[in-house]
Amino acid sequence: MIDGDRGGMDSDHGGRADGEKRAWPEIPRRNGAGSSGGPGPEVVAPPPEQTDTAADAAAEPGGIPGPEPYGRRDSVPDPATAPSTAPSRREGRGIAGLSLPYQIVAALALSVMGLVACGHLAMVFLHVAPSNTLTKQHGERIDDWIYPEFEQNWKLFAPNPLQQNIAVHVRAEVEGADGRITTRWMSLSHEDGQAIRGNPLPSHVHQNELRRAWDFYTGSHDDENRPRGLRGELSERYIRRIVMLRLSEHDYGGTVERIQVRSSVRSVGAPPWSAEKISTEPNYRVLPWWTVTPSDLPEAGADQVSSGAEAEK
């Protein structure tokens, strides 16, 4: 019957009662009989002194680790009391991982550090920048911050931006049919400016020739317009040649006998928002009259070029 069969099966697998539980079934041992006949498998129960754990370990194949024995609950972590191995909700999020008071303190500290860094950079910039309204008004505070720890021995702009408008003027004595007359002052710099304005590709001559020539002259002459060595004489001939080249483009009704050159230096005015007072009145540097020689004429340069070419042949 079913119950009897079940009981027989239970007895075949160890002979335990229905209320007893086993983790592993009993391993039958065969006594010489094969599958073709003979007595059935004999079930050998473990000796009374052998525990269930020992029997299970003996019945397991070699090399396969067995389960933890029953009754050793200490090796199995309790989910309710075991520490969680999951990453923390705030782990790895920087300031966001801090509590609210610490977040406020960290934000304030970073803000103060950023303001100090920006203020330091502004102080260093004003220290190395050319003289301007801010440095003149707050120069002492800037020096107190810079010296001696943050002293800078270099300048940001070299050379300083030009803060003056310099124009070169010329007038001439012309010998004509009605005698010798003196022309009015003519601004050569103004003519160059007119040629540059509105021109997308202005000539390099109009931009730099006269300006560089005048810088060359002033740098090689003293305040009394006396030349300093050969460079001074060369710069003077250069200026005279440029002036005669420009005058040849105008018809004064006679021959130019003498020329006189001057410079007009006018400071750039202060911006409207500045309280700085700057005089914009022009300062003139007038050179003596120069008598025109054949070497000052534009044709002299062409003759010298042609003579050099013939000499090479």
C-alpha cells in the first residue's frame, strides 16, 4: 500500500521514522551482487557514536566541499544584524556626502579661497600693468600687498602703449616768378592718415615710413638738434629726402630752396569717467631751416640707383 510502500522506502533509505529529518540520504553498500540478480543492496547505518556530520562527510565524493554542518549558526550571517556591504548613499559625492552644517562650512571656505585668489591676481595685474587711473589712486595699497612676498621684476607690456599723438609738419621757401615765398605748415602725418582711413589694405609706407623716420631722428639727436655720430647725420638726410619726396607731389609755382620740419606732440586726453587732469595742448619741436641740396631731391635717388647699375655692368 502507499503508506506501507512509503514506510518501506523510508526504511530502505536509512530506516528513520517519518518525523526525523536528514540532510543527506544514506549511501547503500552493495555486498557482491550486481544488477543482474542476487540480494538487494544492504543499508548500513552509521554507528551510534558517529554523528550525522561525520556520515555526511564520509558519503561525499572527495574534492567537493561539503555544506556547513547543522547547528553551527555562527558561520551564517544574520541578514538582520550583519553589516551591509552595499555602498553608502553618500559615498563618493564630495561635498554632497557631508551633512548640511559641514556643507555650509565647506562652501564658505571655498568661496573665501576663491575671492582671495581673484584679489591676488588683480593686485599682481595692476602691479605689472602700465601706470593708469587705478594704480595712481590705489598705488600704496597695491604695494602693501605685493611687497615683499609677491614682488615682480618684469612688466606686462613692453614697451608701454603710446599715449601721445605725434604729427610731423613741414613748410618750405619757394623761389618763384614773384620772388621767394614761405608756404604754410603742412601736416605730412595727416596725409598718411587720410590714405589709411577706409582702406582695407593700407600701404606699409603710409603706416610706418614717416613715423619710423622721425623716431630714428629723435633717437639720434640731442635736445639741441645736434646729431650724435654718423647715425644722426644719416637720419637727417633720411628725413630731408622723405620731405622733398612729399613736396614734389604739390605744385608751389617755383623751386623749393629751403625746408623746415617740426613735430607736434599732443597727449591723449583722459576718459570721461576719470578724474585725471591731462593737458591736450600741443608741444612743438621746431628744427632749423635746411637748405635743399641736389642729393635731397627725389631724382638724386634715381640717379644714384642708375649710376650703381651702370657701375656693376
